Amino acid sequence: MSKKDEITEVMTKVLFDFMSVSNTVWDQVYLRFYSAEKGHSSIQFMFRKERELSPLRGNDNYDDLLISLMNGLFDEIEDETKQRPLVAVLTVDAEKNYNLKLDYQNPRALEIGYMGFGKTTSYFLNNEVDIPDFAKEYIDALAAKGITETPILYEKRAEL
């Protein structure tokens, strides 16, 4: 088994354990990791029960471990392919099946949050999940203020 596969399986177990202690009823959990450069990263969690998608608050102990593991995975991929991913989404279901998707170019790729719904950058296919009414209202209210995308944390900025 490759080091990448070992790290992915450990992350799967950690994410499953996190959900087991969260007292949440779920079918699938999603972890989105973004890292434009080593040492600067962000994570986001969502969980799904049937067609309903909901945000999940992280836990410092699990967050730190998952960030460390995901950085290790990105390092392994970079060592092997000479390219470092920007975004990864790890999906784990209640039967411990997992899927890992990577993107190397677009920091907005594979969005799992409500703001990404209906966009080409969304992880979810059209009509795959239901958007709660409160999320639609929130998205509409932000759009009325000119906010149509989720800010990217730690994005490299061009110097002026």
C-alpha cells in the first residue's frame, strides 16, 4: 500500500471517529481542505442525511489531526507528481466507504458549502442535495450586497 493510501485510510478512520462522537445522525460526511502553500490551510465540514446537507462544527483535536494528515498527503502527492494539490474533498459514508477528490488549479473547486450550490465549482451535482430555505435566503441576501462567492482564506495575493 502506498503512503498516500495509508494516509487517506487513516484520515477516513479519524473522520469516521469524529462523526461517531458528534452525536449527529448522518449518511455521509464531507471534509474540504484548501492549502495554497505549506503552513496555510483551511478546512470545512458538512454532513448529509438523505438529501439534507448541513454544516458541521469542527473539533480542535480532530481539526488539528486532519489538517496534519491532509498536509502530509499533499506532501506525498507533491513528492510523487511534482505538483501540489490546492483542494481536496474527502467523503466518508456511514459504512466507512470513502472517496477522495483533488484539484490542482482552482482554489474554488469542489466547494461543499451552501454558497457553492448551483455553480460549476460545486462538489455536488445539480439536484443531488436539497438547499435549505434559510440558506437560500442567506445566499440571496448576500447576493443583494454583491457577495456571490465564499472568501478564500490564505489565498496568495499579487503584490501591487
